[in-house]
Amino acid sequence: MDAPLYLLDGLRKSYDGPAVLDLEHLEVQAGEVLALVGPSGAGKSTLLRLLNFLEPPTAGSIVYHGRTFRDHRVPIAVRREITTVFQRPALLRGSVRRNVAYGLRLRGQRDDRRVEQMLAQVGLGDRAKAHAQRLSGGEMQRVALARALVVEPTVLLLDEPTANLDPYNVVLIEDIVRRQNREQGTTVVLVTHNVFQARRLATRVGLMLSGRLIEVGPAPQFFESPSDPRTAAFVRGEMVY
């Protein structure tokens, strides 16, 4: 097997108090879809922030593409390989097209054709001139996803990307993520409360509780024959903390 894209060892994160994240070991393989499930406060979103190098770990290291990082000193070229779509997208004032083109402009690129193709891919080709702040919640999330994907990232991090969206937009966004992974080989790490979504999208699934990774494994094994009783209870829909 090839070396993992990410290798996390002894990774801890705290904010002037107890650790909110304490991972002994986690690997993320290139080209996989890894879903992280668990209750609120389990450390899932914190882990995404570390994977995107938005914050340094308190202890431990993040190995990405064979390079070890322990603090904020991460080259801009590495940062630009990774994009995040948050649950509540922060869109710029102005048009949908301007929002989608934003990442390209930061990179000194102008590619109107790629922007138009991405808008069409997310079903917003006819809304390019619309004001981004006047869109529906589902449309805003699709703009945020298009903005992330137009720069052709190596890694796509998704933090509850379909929370509170209607079924129509959930299907659209899941299809975009699935196609991006299969056709472009983009590595996806997905944080979700929705175990059904994890089952639909993920190659592997991990359960996090109280900042710790309880179990991680191939999706069929995780859902059908978990090894930890807490995972089995979570999959059954029981309240697990």
C-alpha cells in the first residue's frame, strides 16, 4: 500500500483546558472518502481545522504528503492543496460568479471557462449573475462547494455540508462530492451527524467521542459488524457520549 496522504500520531489540541482532541493514530489514504461521525463536541470539526492547517496542534504531528508539520509554518503551496466547506458558508458580497472565481483570483488565475463549467456542475449556471447573499441555503452551500472545487484541490474537507438542507439539495451536493472523488481522485474527509450520509458516501468511517477516535474501518464493516460496543450503539441510533 502507498504511504498515506495524512499520517497523524499523538495529535492533541487544547484551548487553555482539557484536550478537545486526543488522537493516538489516524491515517487518511489518497483518493478515499473518510467520514467522521459522532455527537456534537466530539472533536470532529477541530480535527478538520488541523487537517487544513488553520490551527497548529498542541502536541503531536501532522504528516502530509511525507512532510511533517507541527505549527503554523506551512507553505502556501501546501495550504492551497486543501479546501474546506463549512456548515454555514461565508460568501462574499457580489455575484455568484465572483464568489466561485475568488480562489482562482487569489492564485493569480483567471479562467472564466472553468468557473462557468463549475457553475453548471453544481446546477447554478443560470444564477451566475445573482447576488450571492440572496440565495437559498441550499444554493449558498452549492456556491461554497463550487468555490472549493474550482481550484482543483487535492483534499476536500466538508463540515456538515448538508445540515438543515432539504432533500433535493442533499442529493445534489452528495452527487457532486461523489463525482469529484471518483472522476478527479479528490481525497474527501467528511464530518457528518448523518450516519445514512456516511454510509452512502464513505469508503471508511470513524466514530469520535470526547475528542478520541473510538473505531475506524471500511464502511461495510463499520455499519454491519463494528468491533466496539459504542459504535454498535451509535449505528443503532442510540445516544452515545
